[in-house]
Amino acid sequence: MIRKYTTKDKSRVLNLFRLNTPNYFDASEESDFVNYLKNQLENYFVYIENFKIIGQKTLICI
């Protein structure tokens, strides 16, 4: 299931970010990501499987 991100998802989303560091993200990017989630969030979604968030994605409309 895909649904819109809520602030309740923050800890799990940050955990996924950390699991992808350093392969896909640098640790220094975490503060930018936290700022994005807090202040710049628009079309951000989470993917849920078996009641657990296993992915996240920003939807960009052009």
C-alpha cells in the first residue's frame, strides 16, 4: 500500500535513510533530509507492506 507521509512516520523513514547510508546517501545529508521532512514536504509518500514502512518516495509533477 502507498500512502501520504505523516509526521508519525518520521522515525521509520529516518531509519530507512540510515540503512541506505553510505551506499546511497552521505551521513552529512541527514540534517537536510530532516529539514525537508519538517519544512519543505509536499508530495512525499511511504510504501507499506505487512504494516511496516519499507520504502519512501517523493512524487514530482511537471
